[in-house]
Amino acid sequence: MSGPEVDGAGGWDAASLRRAHVYADVVLVCGAWMLAWATRRALDPVFGFAINGFETYAAAAPFVVGAWILSCRAYDIYRPRRLATASDHIQALGKGVLLGLLVISSLGFMVKEWQFGRVVVLFTAAYSLVFQGASRLAFTRIERRLRAAGRLDVRVLILGAGTTGIRLVQKIQDHPEVGYRVVGFLDDDHELQGEKVAGVPVLGGTAALRASAKWHRVQEVFVATPAMGHTRMLSLVLDCEDLDVTFRVVTNLFEVLTAGTPVDLVDDLPLVRLGGRRPPSHYEPAKRALDVLLASLALLVSAPLWAWWALRIRRDSPGPVLFAQERIGLDGARFRMLKFRTMRSDVDPYAVAPRGRRDPRITRYGDFLRRTSIDEIPQLWNVLRGEMSLVGPRPEMPFIVDGYDEWQRRRLTVKPGITGLWQILGRKDLPMHDNLQYDFYYIRNRSLWMDLSLLVRTVGAVLTRRGAY
């Protein structure tokens, strides 16, 4: 038995429209590059000297255009954004053009044979901004018309057939240009199951989400059940992780605006998108290279102090300098995580971690090491060994992982880290195993930009000693 037929009208679809947009921008950016050279050539009398020959710019054109398009793609310029505003489009394009400008400038600096004129580079940015802006506007209009005609429909499920869900259906029906087609509700009220609400069938309970999403080839799921707890919502999201389904939560507009959360609107109904796009293929190799580079530099810089720290630890209390504890890493692999010892050597290594400075188990010098986070430095060796990363969920102890539910074990799908969202937002003021939502947010949204941001914020958190206990 096969799933339901997905309507298609031949010709344009989302993928072909996106390819056409990229091809058009390739032509336009190439034209901007050549026109920029021609403009500078025409201004030779104004500048008082001639620009270098056309052959240099023609030879560099494939590299320039390729780098420019990749820069734009890095800011998701070509990803369909059904609920994006004109401001969103302008911001994304502006960031892509700025990154392209920096990349071209870097190419001209590194390849001396090219010697790009600075005016040519600036004119290229200006022309590309205009040309690509017009291209983006044209393709956005084409996309909206195709959606209104039902040619680019996205099939959606709504969790919750109550007032919020009904209102969402009405907003979607009032705005066909958004291109959503509601295939059904899922609601745990048994009296509603099998019935129609606002003309939309209630297909079953929320436990049937994965099966319904596969059967109806759903691309987006709207959570319109205000009473659904975070744990239940997270469990449903992770249950559909391999289906490439986007989740959006219908929420209170005041809450998301005061929290600074990015919000999309269907008419006046606010939707918060739950992150979940898979990182690009280059992410893991690039992250590993960054780990090795920064961990090596940190170890080299800190190496002269290791002897001093070791001496102080041994003077403070008898026992080893390093403390090793078995932790669970990527895919459940066990490894021994290293730290400078901060407690007496007779303390159970798997006892509950100290929550404050007055814990009698902590040594005098150990108190300083913990407050400054210096005790974590030996984990740089775990990073070099490939057992840990600089950024990621903190590795847990085996007996805690043994008690994980199936959805909680998704935490083990990425390499554990020295720092992460939990440490930045709460540090040790919050129990690690009770705040898995921070780790899941990171897992579903991780990127090199996020990793670098967390590393920078970690430095600030360590320097201010915020919650570092």
C-alpha cells in the first residue's frame, strides 16, 4: 500500500524554482563583475590612471562568481521562506552581499596575479545588490503566485483541534499565497477522533504523529496545543527527526516579542519555528579542525602553568593531580574524562557534584580551580584524542545515561563538549541532567557560528565567574 498521492502540476516545483534562482544569480553576478570593470574603465580619466586589463577579471570571474553565490547561499538566500517579510529578504541579501564582498577582497589579496581594483570590487557589490534584489523580488512573486495556484503546496499537520488549531486553519485558508495545505488534525480527545473540525479531519491522537506524517508525506507540523508540556513536545519532535519535518509552535505574541525570539506570522497569528535543519556536510570536518587547532593552542599557552598547578594541588592534599572519571560520549562510547583534582582523594568519584563553595569535600586550592574553571583544562587532551569537542553537551556519568528514556538518548548523537548552552545560560546553578532542553536545542541548531559564539561567551562567563561552581 502506498501513501496518498501528492498533487503536482508538472513544470515548476520548489526545487526547480530554487535552481532557476541560483542560475539567474550566477548570470547576474557575472554581469555585475564585468559591468563593474567597464564602469571603472570608463572612469579612467577621473582617477588619472588606467585599470588593469580585462583578461585579469575574465580569468577570475568563475572564482569570484562561485564564491559570491556560496556566500549568498550561506545566508539561506535560496531557501524557500514562506513566511518571510520584505525586511527578512533584504537583510538576508545584504548579509550575503557583504560576505561576498569580503570573500572577493580576500581572493584579490591572496592571489597577487589578479590585483583587483578596489573600485571594481565595490561597484560589483553595488550592482549585485541591485541585480540580485530584483532577481529575488521576481522569484518571490513567482513563488507566491504558484503557491496561490496550489502548485507549491506544503502539506501540514496540526497538533490540537481546539480553539487555537481552528484559528490557525482559518488563517491558512484566508491566505492561500502562503501555500499550506492542512491534511488533518491530531488530538488526544477521543470524541474528536474520526470527526471533522472546521472541515478538517481529526486523524488520531498525537501518539500517531510519526505514522501520520509518513503516510501523508507531511512537511511541516504546527503545535497548536497550549497545554502540551515541553518534554512531550520534544519527544514528538525527536520521534520525527529522520523525516525532515519542520515544527512550528503557535504561541503568545507578547511572550516571543519580549523574549526576542524570531517569529513568523500567518496574518496575526505568531509561529515560532523549532530549529532542526541538519548541519551541512562540511560542518563535522570543520568542527574537528577547529577543535584540534584551538585545543592545541590552549594547551601550548597553558603548559608553563601546569607544573605550578600540580604543585599546589599536591601541597594542598595528598593524592593524584588529575582526576579521571568514566563518562559516556558519542554513540554511547565510554571514555575517561580528565580534570584537575579539586576534592579530597577519598571522596567517591561518582558522588553528587558540589553546589557551593562551603562543601567540605573541596580542597582549599580546589576552590580556586573550580571558581576559575581551570579544573576543566585537562579536558583539552580529551578533545585532541577525539573523545570530546570544545562545544557540545556535557558528558554524563554511566548510571545517569542508563536511566535515559529513548528520546533522551538522542543526546548521545553528538560528541560531548567542554562547554555548551547549559554552561553559558545556567552554568552549575542548574542540574545538568534536568536541563536537557538546552542540549537538544544545540543538537538541532548547531553550526560553526554557534560554536564560535559559545566559545566567546564561555570566555566571558569564566572571567566573570558567573555560576562557575
